[in-house]
Amino acid sequence: MTFTTLSFLLQAGALLVALAAVHKPLGLYLARVVEGTRSSRAERLLYRLTGVDAGTEQTWPVYLRGVLAFSAVSILLVFALQRLQGVIPGTGPLTGVDPWVAMNTAISFVTNTNWQTYAPEATVGIFVQMGLLAVQNFLSAAVGIVVAVALIRGLVRVRTDRLGNFWVDLTRVTYRVLLPLAFVSAVLLVLGGVVQNFWSTDVANQAMGVNQTIPGGPVASQEAIKVLGTNGGGYFNANSAHPFENPNAAVSLFQVFLLLLIPSALPYTFGRLVGDRRQGFTVAAVMGTLWLASTLLTGWAVSSAQGTATAAAGGLGEGFEQRFGPAPSALYAASTTLTSTGAVNAAHDSLPPLAGGMTMINMMLGEVAPGGTGSGLYGLLILSIIAVFIAGLMVGRTPEYLGKKIGPTEMKLAALYILVTPTLVLALAGVTVLLPDAVANAPATGPHQFSEVLYAFTSGANNNGSAFGGITSSGPLLSTLLGLAMLLGRFLPIVLVLALAGSLARQGKIPVSAGTLPTHGPLFAVLLLGVTVILTALSYFPALALGPLAEGLIR
């Protein structure tokens, strides 16, 4: 066993131990937050100022209108203030952001994607970074969590059309979960060496005989919610490969812990809310198995590429941060694409073909291992319904999930959910490669050019935000196509999830019988794992064969 392999296994093992230690406490706390009926003084003040009736619950269409209206206003606000950056006090010499970039950025941060078509330190000032983008990092993460909670309520509640109150859920998750965790995380990041200030620093470069201005800013506070909310947008263009965002290997590992923290705790919340912790443990086991398998495969692909002709002497080649080496780079790459984070501490475009293919497959799985904040859980619950339906077909019984009948309406909604993202990815990638002006933005040649395009739309439609760095997406055409991928990839699934929750909530409970398929334990976990992998393979294998698989065979 090489030192690299041992380092990789030790770091992966440390992550599993740490996440297991906080799984129950954090999951239990999340359940208590969303189950609570009392509001704090700050929450009551906010409700009065905004006219929210905290005691009124909403039907699924009203809940959905809240999600969509809140997101639409957020997009318009972020877009407008980016365009007005030049007249906002405190932005220095920066001018208004290009309209196509501003549009793409507004959609990106509101949809929890954080795709960045610009160099942040040279394009946006502290006001935009703190007052707009960081705020959306909190709010977009909270939206994902409350949608997952609404689906769980649909499974739990009986003969009702009420799923809760979107505004109350959003406020509680933001105030009671995300803000406290982000504050503690930011303090720990500062102690680890991440920059937190409000000024740039002039440095005399003796070798070059010039003075350099090193951009600074409130990096640690944005870095905390960037990973905690599975957002991923960096304060600097190099993202978590920049020493101000990620100064050492310990901070790098801590960032991976943070981006896995909430998604990995939500299964316990699910088990608690449905009254059967075994359900939560089964979901967590499937998430953990997929994460471990993908992480090991990515680590093997990266470490096996060391020492090849394309690698630098004694280490990895271009695109890899030499402070970290292969183990932290592989661990970060796998975890950031298995969640909807998209932050990077190495250039994914420089990954070996098979490792780059694994990062794409991670997103194509639906980012359910453990996925984004909330979106990973509701994605796996939809797959659980698909698995129950398939099992029902095999034994000739009407499928049930947690005492709810899975009828034609529920199956249509679940089927549409699993078709949305592959349709967006494959259709938009296909359109792009057919348009010479669009495909020219991916300057590579051969299979890697297609890989860059496929990765971009896989990332956008799955709200991940990472990229193969060779592609340029700041022009009108790709900014618009990727904006559509992000918008539809975020909100069409949410529409279907809330409609499914409403349909389930109207049902009564079906008593457990001898013919009921247990949806907990190893048998169902294997079935759910198989359904997840097979659906991904059926949807994407031909496209993968034209991109990363072809690259791997050529090299």
C-alpha cells in the first residue's frame, strides 16, 4: 500500500467517523426545528414585518407558489443589483456586471448551483459577495430543506391537503439551523487560516520589482455557507484551490466534512419524522454506500495516474494543487459532485479521464449520495417510490410506501421527476454540439470537447456548479442555455415533489399486512441501490461512451 493510498483511506475513514458521530444529534435537532410550533421573538418580528400568518398552513399549490415567487423575486433582485454595482457605495472601481453574466449568476445562486462565469475577485465587490451571493447561499439551501420536509409531511399526514407553511419553514431553517452552523464553521475556518477582512493587501514583490495588490474580503464567512449549504461558489476564481479559501490540508478535509454534514444528517430527520428510525438508517446506508464506492473509484483513478508522462516529476500535473496532492483532491472531487456543492480544490478538467467520468456519473446519479441540502433526500425518496413500484410489479401487488398507496398519479409524478434532468442534460448538450458558435466555447478537440459540454450541462441541470475549466460560458448563447438548465433543473423537480407530497397527504394509511414490502433493512437497500445505478446507466451510458469513456480508451 502506497503512502497516497493510506492517506486517502485514513481521510475517508476520519470523515465517516465524524459524520457518524453527528448523524443523530444534528438529525434530531433538524427534526425538532421543523416539528416545532413556537416561534422566537426574532421570527415573530419578521412575520409581522412581512405579513406572514405563522398559524396558517398551506396546500401544496400555495406552498409551491411561495417557493416560486420567493425565488423569482430573488433572481430579479440579484440581477438588478449586480447591474447597478457601479453606483453602489463601497464597490471601488468596479462597474456594473455584464448583463449576460449577471443573469447567469442570479439564476445560478438562487438555484443553489453557483455556476460562475466570471472571476469573482475581479468582477464583483464586497457588497455583491456579502449582501447578495452569500445571502442566496443561505436561502437556496433552506429552500431545498423545506421542500424535503414538505414531502416527508405528505408521507406522514393523513387525509389532509396541508403541508405546512413555506415562509415559516424557510425562516426556521435559516435562523435556527444554517445561521448558527455557519457562524461556528466560519470561526473554525478563521482559526484554520482562512482570510476574513474587508480590505485588499499591497505586497512588494522583490523578485519582479513591482507592488501587487492581493484581494481580501470576508472569505471565511462566505466559505462556511458555501460548503455547508452545498452551494460551491468561491470568493476567488480558483475556489477552494486558493490559499485564502483553503490554506492547508486540514481545512480542506474540514470543508469536505461541512459539505456532507447536513445532507448526511437529514436521513435521521426523515426516520424521526415518519416514526421509524430504520427507514432513515436504510436511506443513510444507501447514500453512504454510493459515496464510499464513488470516492474509492475516484481515488484509484487519480492515484493510478500519478507518474504518467503527463504528470510533473514527483507529483501530479497541471490543474492540481500541489499543497494537497492526490488524496485530498480525489476526496474533494468525489464529495463535491455527489452533493450539489460544486466547490473544487483541483481543476476537474485536469482529472484523468476515468476520474473526470466519475465526477460526471456522481452528478448523473441525481446527487443523492448524500446529495444537496434537502434535494438529496427528496431525490432518494422519489427513487424509493420507484423501487417500491418495481417490487410491486414483480410480486403482483399494489405498491405501498410507508403506508401510502403508490397509484397511477404518484407514479406519473415520480416518473416525470426522474426524466426531467436526463432530458435537460442530453437535449441541451445535443443542441450545443450542433451549433458551431456554441461548441466553439469548448476549445478542446475530440472526445474531451464533448466531455466539457456534457459536464457543463450535467452540472447545470443538477445544480452542481463545477465545470471542466476549458469551457467558456460567459457569452449570450451558453449563458442562456445554462441558465435554462439551472432554472428547469431546480424548479421542475420541486413542482413534481410538492405535487406528489400533496397527493400522498390526501390519502389514508394502509395497515401493514403480510404482503407489505418492508422498506427498511438490507433487502430494500440493495433494491434501492440497484434502481439508482440502473436508471443512471440507462439514461447516460451512450453519452458517457462518447466522452470520458472514449478518452480513457484513447489514453
